[in-house]
Amino acid sequence: MKLLRFLFPKRNTPEEKIDPAMKYLIAGLGNFDIEYQNTRHNIGFDVVDLVAKEKDAVFTSKRYADLAEFKFKGKVFMLIKPTTYMNLSGKAVKYWLDKADLPYENLLVITDDLNLPLGKIRIRKNGSDGGHNGLKSIQELLNSNLYPRMRLGIGNEFGRGRQVDFVLGQWEAEEKKLVDETVKKAADAVMSFVLEGVDRAMNKFNS
């Protein structure tokens, strides 16, 4: 028998298929060009970047998004940063949801929010787009607003007609410490959402 095993070694078994219910798509929203790095509108990118860094996951260029994946405590995390620009975020989210065959409740979209003070986090199971172009695109492509989202406050300290400049502007030096703390807290909330569920994450991190 040992001789037969030596002559005819066991073939590699196909990669184990993972139940889609154990997979989660975490979409950090932002604008991909280098000129938008460290801007208020890109805080969603910052969160998924930190989650990937903490779990030694590396982003690679894929269709409609950069993707990083890792497995932790039996759950598969799929982190994406859409390369479609903010107002077309729905293309990336829908494509990767469909590709992974995930239900909407296994999606978490992370985005900036002008209606919340800097440092505040709001996780919700569903809701309107609130005028946010990224959420608006996702809602249109999914034909639904019944998906979880995490909104991170960036404040609204801008003059009349200066909203675009504010949102696409760099963080002020005096804001940076609070921004870093918020991004870290949001990264922890991502882990809670996947491992403990949206209700637990809401109770722990909504401030």
C-alpha cells in the first residue's frame, strides 16, 4: 500500500468552497487618484486600508476596484476600494456582490458624512442616500437601500458654495489626531460587524 501511494501520490483536492454566508464585502468609498489621498471624501478608503494593514492583507488591482481578502475566525473579509470614482461606486459594489453571491446584509459600505460632526460614527442596517453620490450610485445599481452602511462624520465647517472644496480638501493639522482615532474605531467596528453582527456593532460603536 505504501508503495502504491509513492507511485501514485494523492492528487490535490479542489480548494474548499466557502459558504457565501461566511463571506462579507466591506466597501470603503472614495476617489482613487493620488490627488484625493488624505481628503475628507476618502475616509472610507482610509478605514479599509487600516483593516488590511492590521491583518497583513494586500490590495491588488481587480475589476472596478482594488481588492484585499483575508480569513479570520472562520469569516472571509473582502475589502474593496472602488476605482470608479465616488459617483459610480455602485458599479464596483454590485459587481463584487454578484461575483461572491452575497446577500445585501453581508455588505458594509463605509463613507463620509457631512451631517455628522467629525469623530462621530453611525452604523445603520439601511437608509436613504442622504444626498451622498456614492450611496446614491449603490442604491441605483442594487435597486435597494436595504444594506448596512457606516457613516463617518467629517463636519460641515465650510462657507456658502464651498461644499465641494471642503469635501475634497485635505484634513487640517488640528483635525488629524481625531481623524486617526475615528479611523481606528471604524476599523474595529468593521471587525465587530462581521464577527458579532450589525446589531452588536451598532450598540458598541454608534456614538
